[in-house]
Amino acid sequence: MGVSMEQVKEAFRLFDADGSGEIDQFEMKLAMQSLGWELEQEEILEMMKAIDKDESGKLSYDEFEKMMVERTEVKDSDEEAKKAFKLFDLDKGDAITVDNMVEVARQLGENAEDMRPKIQEYIEAASGGQQSMNIEQWLQIMSQMRQKPTISPRP
């Protein structure tokens, strides 16, 4: 569930306490809390540094909006990944097993038994040699997949 642009505008307006058109790290922390994100001061500073192009130590509305859009996309992606995990966790054991993935592949019309060795290899790599992966391992893989650059074919 994302944050609407109206909520972003309102949070910025409310926490631009001095009316300068910019928010500092303290105002930023309050704005983030109002939008439902509890972050440590170090995380706030890191986020601001990544977006603060003029290195003023403050964010303009445009910089704040860009950061919120990016953050919302990540949060939404994590929510979708959690839903997908639940779909694969057929036995509701808080882990995805090889059998779970083979069964989902079978349900999707794939020759599941032929895929078993590849699925086994995938799960072992993701879980450090275990026979199943937990939600944290799943989210880490999904996050890595989102960060991989896509290669566009040459025109």
C-alpha cells in the first residue's frame, strides 16, 4: 500500500516548520513518521544525502517528492514479495521448500520433476545450503532481482 502524492505534499507542508520551502533532517524524521515510516536518524541522513543534489543539508519539495516516490515503490515491492512468499509456502510452515516450488511449477503446467534439481540448487544457494528458505532470504533475493540492471538491445 503506497502513499498518495497528496499525503506527500501535506507531510512536506506540515513539517516545513519555518516555511522555508525546505526541510532539514529533524523535520524530515517527523514527516517520515507521519507517513508511517519509523527510521533511525542515520537512515534519514543517508536518504537525504542520496537525494540532496545541492548538498545543502535540506530537501526541497521536489527532492522530497522524488525520495518518497522511490521509497514507496520499494515498500510496495516488498509487500508484493511477501504476498508471493505466502503463495509458495503451501504448507504454511514459514518457509519455501523444494517440494513447495515443484508443486507450484506443476500447477502452472511445467514439468516439475525435471525442474527439481534446478529448484534445489536455487534454494540451497539462497539459504546457505538449507533445504528451504525463510521470508528474509526470499525478500533478499527479490530485492537483488529488482536491483539488477536490465540490458536494452541495441537499436
